[in-house]
Amino acid sequence: MKNVLNKRNLITLVIIGVLFFVVQLLIKERIITAYMRSNIYWIGIYIILGLSLNMIIGITGQLSLGHAGFMSIGAFAAAVVLKTNPTLTGLFIGIGIGVLISLAVSFVVAVPTLRLKGDYLAIATLGVAEIIRIVLNNLSVTGGASGISNIKMLMSWPLLYTFVILTIFLTHNFKNSAIGRACISIKEDEIAAEAMGINTTKYKVIAFMFGAALAAMAGSLFSTTYYIVKPDSFGVNTSINILILVVFGGMGSLSGTIIATFIIGLVNIVLQPYAEIRMILYALILIIVMIFRPQGLLGSQELSTKLLPNFKWKRKEKSS
Amino acid sequence: MSLLQIEKLTRNFGGLSAVSNVSLAVEEHELVGLIGPNGAGKTTLFNVLTGVYTPSSGRVMFQKGDKSIELSKLPPYKITRMGVARTFQNIRLFKELSVLDNVKIAMNHEARYGLFGALFRIGQYFKSEALIEEKAHAFLKEVNLDELAETKAKNLPYGKQRQLEIARALATGAKLLFLDEPAAGMNPQETHALTSFIKEIKEKMNLTIVLIEHDMSLVMEICERIFVLDYGKLIASGTPDEIKNNPRVIEAYLGDEVEL
């Protein structure tokens, strides 16, 4: 236990707790309006999506353009369950079912496609997302092209926060483990990884399935936040939007993805009144960032309590 | 039984036989050189031995304890787990990672926890991670790289990068090591340091080493036996002195005498 309850983890816990109660208080005092709240939900859900895609692209180096497909699986699973059982239990069952289906689909997809590299893999995953979308379009259980509407709205700050923290916890642990190191070695040099005794296929499949499962979870939260899901909400555009978060924040950097999502969320809010030129400005900001920081905001670095001054002070002195 | 036994190994690429009908054996604790002109098939032979290519015919047998294992049927990562590791002609380090992480990845098989152990940090996670960390540091000390543990691999000087690549291969727990041109691009001082490094780790860790090298001073100095390849065929084998005076080797390197 002394490993778990050290000073650094305590600081992290305090930060997590304080952030929760501050926002909770602001919501209670109605300083955060309903409009702001819906933006916070958007940011939270996209943090989960960004982090999940980061496992596949940033950590393992496999370019996937079909992430929205796995998101839609979770969204529709939750929507269908919530229609008959509009309670929190129903939501959790929906998330569970979505995650399981997503794991199964991603496994079937991963085994043949992860033998492909770079652009070929990207196109294959793009195709998979399209297949999922078209299947959902033609399935009666998911309401066909019009999708499912009037889904029970269960989203709340505590619920969102729980899932975001859970995702950060899981992805952080994944990255900082032997499995994460194996995945990173695949991104760095696949041939060398194999020569080091890493079963590259196995770890690519694990990372892909892990990312797909988290995306399904985010999808479930999406459907209980926005009342309505339809297959067309989960097209290529959505996949690209998630990809932008990862690239913008820095490949492989979890804190980078989180910060990038915040910034893009804020940009969306600020640009809301200028609907006509919003997308132009949005694209412009991205282009400028990519010119001046091609490696993303944080590169592959992480922001963490490790960087606080009283920790590892000596090492810092040595390197400077 | 020899540690490594190559039996009638052939590897074709279309109509070209990059390695053709090569048979040779390497004994335990030997340091063997593999030489030959450019395009002789040395690296292809390494690639077949380490599973990157499958042989067109023939087989590779490896003695592990009292078991004889057919390497040519295994994928590369399983060959590594058998205790056979390699370095690459054009250095293939995990450039963006620290020296320590490079070694840790090679020690990944030491992790005693699965996906759930990693995700929730339960079971053997902390114990296993601490053990790997400790072993990696101890190992880096052994190969004199511990001072550079936190340095990114790409920021190491060239000679150290080569050294790290060898160290990383050893960290997999290898007993048989294939070195593909370890001294390529080095100046004489670096080559000298490398030569003593190879000698040192061989004795310290009881290794068997096969190396491809064009630097004849290095080859002649440390190799106990030398195999010579030319156009995919094994044309000579013997001690450095025998090889130096072998007419077929001289012909392969310098060409035949021509009457004017």
C-alpha cells in the first residue's frame, strides 16, 4: 500500500476532489448555466473519446479513422436499453452491452486489418466505421436512419466526472505498464519491437480493443446527454473530430489530449455567435497550431505532479 | 550437439538465391565472424535466423538446455524468447524513449501481470514493476550505461547508441547474439572501445556471438572462427589465419587474376 498512498498520489486525489466540488458548487449556485453545462458534457465525452483514440494512434502508432463507429455501438446500445429501462441501472447495462459488442466487433476487425500499415489501415478502419453506420441505418431495433429519440437524459456532473476520471485512470495505467511499453515500442519501431520478444500483433489487437471499448462507453454517455442518436451522427466527420484532439494535444500524451479538448471546447463556445465563420476560424486555429507546434501542444510529454518543484528537484538541476 | 545448427538453408527472392544451401554450426561460447563482399547474403542469413524471413528450404536448429528447437518454424518474437537476439545494421533503437525504457521493453517478459493487473494496478503490478526497474538499472550498470539511464536514445553519441543496441538485445536474456555490423560508421577509437565491450560482455554473460563485420581489424582480432559467404554460398570457414590465406576468399574480395 505504501506504493499507492505516496505524496504524489495524494496530491492528485486532492486535485480531483477539489475540482469536483468546485464545479458541483458552481452548478448548484447556478453560476454555471444549462448551456455551459452542456458544453462541459461535450468536453467530458470528447476527453474520453480522445484518450481512447490516443491508445490506438498515439501509444501504439496505428492510424485508425473509424473511431466514431465504435462510439455509435455504445450510443445505440445505451439508447435501446434506456428506452425500456430509463434509469441509471439501465444506463450501466447499456454501457456494459455496448462495451461487449464493441470489444467483439473490434476483435473481428483488428485481427485482419492490423496487419496493414499506415494509410492502408486508415482506409480499412474508415470502411469498418461505414459498415457499422450502414448496418445501424438498416437495423429496425435501432430505428433505422432516423435513429432513436427521446432518450432519457441521465447525464449529470457527478456521472460525467466519474467516467472521465475512470478513463484517465485506466488509460494512464495502461500507458505506464509493461503492456503500454510494448505498445509504445511498436510505434517506435515495429521490427525492433518484434526482435525484443514483443508479440506485436497481440499488443496491437489489445490496444485497438481497449480503445474501442472506451469509445463505446463514451458513446453511451453521448446518447444519454443529447436525447437523440442517429447513425449519421457517427460518420467520418466525428472520427476526424476525435483525431484532431489527439493530434492537437500531442500523440501519446494523455494530458495533451485533455488540454486540447478543453481548448477546442472553449473555442467552440467563443465562436458560437459567429455561426457562419465558425468552421473557418476553427480550421484556421488548427492550421496555425500545426504550423508552429507540429508535434502537438505537449508533444509526447505529460503534465503531472512529477513536475511539481519539490519532487525530483535534484534531477532537474542535473539536466539543466 | 552444437548450440546453433544451420542445415542446407536456402532463401530465394524470385529468381535470386540470396542464401543458397548454407550449412554451418556454431558451438556454445564461441565468437564467430560472418564476412563476405557486399550483397553476399550475410544480412539475409541473419534475417532468416531471427525469423524475419522464412527459409525457402532447409532448417535452423537451436539447442536450449537439452531440448532441440527448430527456430525456422517460429515467429521473430518467439525466437527472441528462446534466447536468441540481434542488433541491426542501421541502428533500430526506440529513439524517443529513454535508455532505461529501451532496456525495460527488452525485459517485458519479466512482467508478472496481465491486462487487468495493469489497468487496475492489482496483483503483482507494483512488485513486478519495481523488480523490472531494479533489474534494468542493475543491467545498465553492468554495461556501463547507467549514467545515461534517463537520456533519450536518439541523443546518445553514435558509439553509445551501438552499445545500447547490443545491451538491449542482451536484456532480453539472450544467450546467442547476432550482431549485424556493430562497428559500421565508427572511428578507430570507437571500434576499439566496442571490441573490448564485446569481449567483456561475452565473458561476463557467457554468450555465444555471431557477428557480421566489414572492419577486418575487428574481425581478425576477436573472432575465433570465420565463415565467408559469397553470392549466397558458404565458400570458406576456419580460423582468422586460415581465412586470410584462403585463395577463394581473396578471389571473392579482390577478384580473379586476369591475364593481359
